[in-house]
Amino acid sequence: MPRSPFPGMDPYLEGYLWPDLHHRLATQISDQLGPLIWPRYVARIVVRTVVEELESGESVGVMMPDVELFTGRRADAPPAFPTPSGPVVAVITPPAVTLRQPITYEAEIPSVEIRDVAGGLLVTSIEILSPTNRRGVGRDEYQAKRRTVLQAQAHLLEIDLLRQGRRPVPPPNRPRAPYYAFLTRAQRRE
């Protein structure tokens, strides 16, 4: 991966590089925690799939040129314009067509679960927040998962490395910072 010109976190990671970073970070967390918590607990990577639909009003343009230039002469082409380098044919095509239809895609979101080996009970869920957690269906699904983890009396660690969008967990009086790690303890809920 090319080196970022910015100190600290790379702002480009919220784009097309994010899924790779997200999966690699979940893998590193699991790999490094595993030996520390074994044999009583196990760290597992769990991937959930969120199907997202782009916001209404966004469009996909089908690109067609307004003018095409051909050298030489085709049998079905209109009359050519003479030029010093030979005849050139101009073909006028209709303007670009814009199609408006819902566009959906699947986002795979990994998290790390720490479970009790003896009973398989969830002890801690480590969530690396994704841009998907901040909008539409993905936000709703994440909030439901968050409630489920907290109702299961498990700890919830949310790692928020995103700079854009609304944070899923806006705590009151939080210090201003570009990145956060939120820990909600099972018993204390703070």
C-alpha cells in the first residue's frame, strides 16, 4: 500500500481501501488476543453481511459521446469532410442517458467475539465501526446488534476510526477527537 502523505490516520481509508483495512484489523485483534485469553476464552472473527441501497436521487450515467470522429470512410457513414490528413466522418449521437434505479451492494463487516470456551457464552464483542454503520439499513442493523450484545450482559468495545458521518454512539460531553474507542462494560452500562 502506498505511504500516505498525511501524518496519523490515512483519510483515504474511508474509501475503497476500508474493507481491506477492516478485515486485517479484525484478524490482528483476534490473533493477538487469542494466546492471551486461552484456555478459558476464545477469540473468533464473525462476519455479517449488510445489503445497502444507495440514497434515492443518486444516478448512474450511461456515457455516450456527443461526437465521434472516424478516419477513412465507412459504407454506411454520412459524407466525409476533407482534411489534409484524409477524410474525417463526424457522427452525432444522442445525449447521455441517465438511468434512475436502486443500486444495492453487499458490505461484509467483520467483528471479533470473545466467548467462554466452556459454555460458548459471549463475553465481549469488539466492533470496528464501518461507514455502513453510519447510514440507512446498516445503521439500523448495527443499532439492533448493539442492543442484542448489551442485553446479553456482554462487554462491548467499539473502535471508531472514521472521520465522516454521524457516530452511532454519540456520548454526552465526549472530548473532541477524530477517533474513539468506546467501552461499555456489561454490568455498569457506562
